[in-house]
Amino acid sequence: MRSRAPPSPTVPPPARRPTLDGMDTPLDRQSLLDGLRRRIPEIDPAEALARQAQGALLIDVRDDGERASGSPAGALGLSRGFLELRIEQAEPDRARPLVTLCGSGVRSLLAAETLQRLGYRDVRSVAGGFERWKAEGLPVAASALDTDAAERYARQLRLPQVGERGQARLAEASVAVLGAGGLGSPAALYLAAAGVGRLSLIDDDRVERSNLHRQVLHADARVGMPKVESARLALQALNPRVRIDAHRERLHAGNVESLLGGHDLVIDGADNFPARYLVAAASRRLGLPMVYGAVERFSGQVGVFDPRRPDSPCYRCLFPEPPAASEAPNCSEAGVLGVLPGIVGLLQATEALKLLLDLGQPLVGRLLLFDALDMHFRELRLPRDPDRPGCGDQAVFDGYADLEQWCRAAG
Ligand SMILES: [Zn+2]
């Protein structure tokens, strides 16, 4: 039995419309903006750029479609519609100075006001927006960091040597990885994780169970699969943003330039000498840095051959001629401790990231030797040798096919 009658319907009182000034009168567009301008400092694009250089986060609040054709270099792309929901993931530090930018400088005022209410203490808006930024010839990047990227790369974005600008460079970079094996596995995994925009994997092998103790791109369930396909699955699972070009081909005289051309550098993880000599020749002809690594048993070596530098040695300054097969046993004959290619491949990835970001001192003119049993790194000076066949006045190039034949004859 009901003790009470249902409440009689009543007409709700009209909602009081909150306004920015706390008054009850609704605002028109102009008075809303005037009110915002009294509270949000507006700066011109050049000052925004200067603040960005000093560590401020520039947020492009335009929609994804508007940003697709370009955004201020190093800006975070975070659409106005998602600002409140995602800003804390992108930038938890309320003390970091923020600068908002939109198309013409109106939406950025609204965004800045919201950020202030969320507790960000130093927020400014760019007067004139992206239109004025472009008109003043300030740096524009193809596309801005979105919130996925801001979160994914947060720990390296914090490094002033990387930052949004470095991350944008990585996103535009492309690296050829020769061999999806022991060296290519760790190198490709970490380069993909770091956000290198495009990785081209070159390998014609299939995954074998004997690969798995060192070739960490692959998995037991993928034994028998082409290595480049297995690698693509692993890399896309790690970072779906990275474009993976899988070339199930063996590098040879006829495809070396087409496979390696158009990249910023090549990671040499080849398992045979003809491929290494082909890469070395293509590196010089294409002006493409070659990040070399090799392992055997308990030791490894790493070097960078950068043909863009006049002082850099080339691979043939180190090995003028391919060794006889008996002097250069491969992993299947000599054996290798599984961690060795992991260490050497990561040193190669480190050098690759340094080259792409223009950081530190690359391993040019020095050969790094690693001995796992003594746990010892040592460095050999490796100057450019103009008398050797790869560099200098005596250097001749008879074509890739001759080089390949000559290698096979020596091996
Ligand atoms: Zn040389």
C-alpha cells in the first residue's frame, strides 16, 4: 500500500544561466570575448615561439582535420573538444607555462580560460592564431603531436634534447633495417618504440626455432613465418603509429639502391659479407650513414660510417677485403651468446637515435669493441684511410654486380 501520492509534476524554475562575470544576464559573443581578454594574456606568435624555446608547451587546439595540413613546429595537437579530458595526461605539471593557439585566436582564448580553471597557472593565448603564425613565417611542421604521442613518448619528451621538436624529427625519419635477426630485432623494437616514423625491414628468411634465443622480434607461435611479417606484427603491436615497410627480399646488386634510397640511415644487421659490402657501397653513393654492428661468440663491435662527414671512415677502411669464409665463421657455425646481439643491436639503435636527433658525439672514427666475458668495452681509433679501396682518390666503383661477385669469390 502506497503511503504517499507521487509528487505532483511541477514546472521547474528557469535555470539560472551562469555567466563569466557571475551575473545573471546572458552574455553576447562580444562581451564574452571582452571578458576573456581581460583575464587571459594574449601574446603574438613570435613571443609564443620564444616561450616555447624556453620550455612552454604550445597547444594547438584546432580540430584534427585543421591540423592535418600543418601546425606550429613542436606544438601539441589537442582539440578544443577534448581539452578538459586529456590535458592532464598530456601535461600533468600545473606549473609548466602553457600557450594556446587556434585558427585566429578566439577558440584559444576559450581554451586558455578552461586551462586556468583546471589549475594551470601560466596560460597565454596566441593573438591571431595559426593564420598569423604562418603569415609571420614561423616554423611549421607537417603535423603536431596528438595526445597518444604525448603520452607514449612522455619520458623522452621531458628531455630538453628531445622535446616536441625532436619527437617531430623522429616522426619524420625513416630507417632501413637490414636483417630482421639478432641485431635488427632489438634495434627495430627500440626505434619503433621511440617513434621513428618509418622502418623498412629487409630480410628474406623465415623464423626458425633456433633464432628465438636472440631474435626477440619473433615468437614461438610464428616459427615458419617470413621474418619481416613476424617482425611487422611485433612492431605494430608495440607502436601502431610507426609505418613498417616489410621487404621480403635478399639484398643484392640489383635492389640495393632502391631498397636503401630515401632513408635517413641504415642499420646494418646483415649476416653475410656480400650484403655488408653492398650496403657500404650504397652508403657512400647515397650519402646514407651506415650504423654497423657485428657479433660472434662472446664479443661484438659497433661503428658509424657517415659519408656526409669528410673525416668519416667507411666500412672498407675497417675491412678492405671480405675475409675468407674460414676466418669469418657465422653465428650458426661459431655460436653466439643470445644477449650479445641484444647489446650490440641496442648500441646501434642508440647511435641511430643520436644521428636522427643530432645529439652527442656519434661513433665516427672510433670502433667500439665489447667483450662480454671480461665485461669490457674498449675503443679503437678508426680514421678514414684514403689509401684503402673504399675512400679517397683511389676509390673506384665498378658497380654493385662486380662488388657482389668479388665478395662471393673471396668468401
Ligand atoms: Zn674508407
